[in-house]
Amino acid sequence: LNEFWLTRGKKIPINETVMELPLTLHFRCEGRIKWLMVVQWENSMNQQMAMGTQTDGDQDEMKRILLEGNPVLLAVTGVVSLLHTVFDFLAFKNDIS
């Protein structure tokens, strides 16, 4: 059972007044690598919550960005961030020498 991508906005509170709930089940086999990445990310988020550096709301926001965001825009943002880091490193190295 994979509840990793389930955010608080999708959950329905259950009490005495709820008589009927929508139920949709999806069954599919996931690849080992994808499963390992999800488990690793979930463990990392749990460690960050234990240290107090992240809240449930932060986790839900990150999941929402990845689920609803444009993959091309996310990839371009990652590449630009990586290039910015490399150029910062090179500039710092040049300043030292």
C-alpha cells in the first residue's frame, strides 16, 4: 500500500455523520527503483520532521508541487539551479586563488 502521494487535502474525516464514502482502488506493479526512491524520500521526510526542520504542511506542499507542476518547468529550474551552483563554486575558487 503506497500512501506517499496522498496529501491532507485528499483525506476525508470520518465521524458518525458520514454514511457513505467514495472508494477507488488502483492496482499496479511498481518498479523496484521507483519503490526504493519513494521509500528513501519518505524516510528523509520523516527524519526532517523528527528534527523539527519540516512540518506536515511543508511535505504536502512539496508533494503538490511535484504532482501538479509542469515537469519541463521543474527540470529547467533544476538545471538552472545546478548551473548557478557550479558558477558560484568557480567564482569562489577564482576569488581564493
